[in-house]
Amino acid sequence: MIGDVVNLGDNVIVKVSKENRDWGFNPCPDGTIAEVISFGEIDYGYINNHGREPGVYENRCWFDIRLPDGKEVNISCCHVEPVDAKAYEAKVTEWRQTAKASGDWSSAKRLRDLPETKLWPGDYVTCSHLGDYEELRVAYIKYNYIGQKRTDGSDMPLYDVSNKFPSGWTMAAGDDDTTLIRRGNVWKYYHKEPMEFLSLEEEANLFRALGRTREVRNPANGIYRWTKDEVLDAIQSGLAHAFSMSGRFFGLEPTESAIRFLDEDLGKRVAALTLKGFGR
């Protein structure tokens, strides 16, 4: 929480948990007052980005602090406390009110676009060290590996490839051992090219991965928890379009999570197929 309201230049009190100290993280004595000098970074990719615009953002769970002796330490927000507890609580209250009003609970700023990569999630590739597969899919890109080297001096592998997309087993692969066969729907979506789907389920899963859905609160309790009958009633009434089950749609049992698509036409098609599957 402190990471959401702390600003650069603020002072914090270091208080490292005993477990972390026992594991060797001992930056300074507890009670040391340090200055926050920079935040960490985290990337949100083209899919599974929680609805954020793809890019590199501040990581307010981690920041660099400057100790009184000038030493700089990278530390988790779990290991610091506010200097002024009363002022901190006032900041937290204000942040919560603002976040609730806007619906945006992230205070992290977007810093820049994602780095360019040869491949994108969902692309169809071949991989030289996985010759048994004529075709694989890029499942994930590890942007933090860009520029990093293995102990032998070779580049760290940027990609996880899989036999399925968006799920399946994964294996590391790099630019030097992958060959692009054709672009997948993620690349096509961002480049405004026509997409192709083998099924409505594939289309629905992609748009959920792209962050083009929102969870719906249950009007009966004001939270995001639903029973099976409640969520099916909500779909039938038009309040929701689907429920999710382990990241998939049209499963046998809902996980009490009601979903609405931002694309109304897609949402209606998903709702119709969902209700048909349950005899409604």
C-alpha cells in the first residue's frame, strides 16, 4: 500500500522482516530513515495486461532508497514504513477515494512503449531445438531479458514457446533459434489487420487476453462473486456476457466470475452460445 502513495524524495523507515534478514537481506538496521529516490519498472505486454495499455510502467512495489551514508538499496515496499503514520493514513484515504471514483486502482505511471521484438505473443514459429514440432506458438515475451546474457555469453532467451496458445507447456527460445512462419491474431489486432478464428471460444479467449473484458459486480451483494444460477440469470438478462472457468469460456461450471465484453457484438454471440450450452 505504501508504494501507491509514496513520492520520490519522501523519507521512509526501514523495517526488514526477520525471515528476510535470516536469508541474508540486511541493508541497514531497522529504524533507519532513508530517502526514496526511484521506482522499479514492470512491463505489461500485449496480452494478459489487466486492461492496461501495453508498455513499461513504474513498479511501485519496489523502489531504490538512499541511506544516510549515501548507499543506495533496492527494497520491497513490504520492508519500509511511513515516517509520519497520521499523514500516511490521510494519503491512503485520499488515494482510495480517488481510485474508487475513477475505477483505476493503479497509481503506477506508464513510462514508455514496450521494446521492439522480432516475435509477438501468438505468432506461429518453428524452433531449431524443438524439431519434433512443425509449428509452435509464442506464449510469452520476457522483456526484462533484453540485453541480458547467459554465463556463456549468449543472449538470454526472450520467448516462451508452446504447442498451444494461450495455454500449454512452455519452453524457452531465443531470436537465434526461432523462425517466424506467420503472424498470429495478437500482432494482427494491434496492426489493424483481419484476424482469423477457428471458433467463437478462440475469439472470446483472445479478446479476454487482450484486456477487452470487464468483470461485473453482482447486484445482489455488491461484489464480484456469483452463484451458478445468478450468473446465468445475469447473462440471460443482458447484464453479463459470460463466466470464466480457468481462463476459458463455455465450461461446465462457472467460477463465480461474470464477464462483460467491451465489444457488444462479440459479447452477444458469446452469451447466446453460453446460454445454449445450459439449455436456456
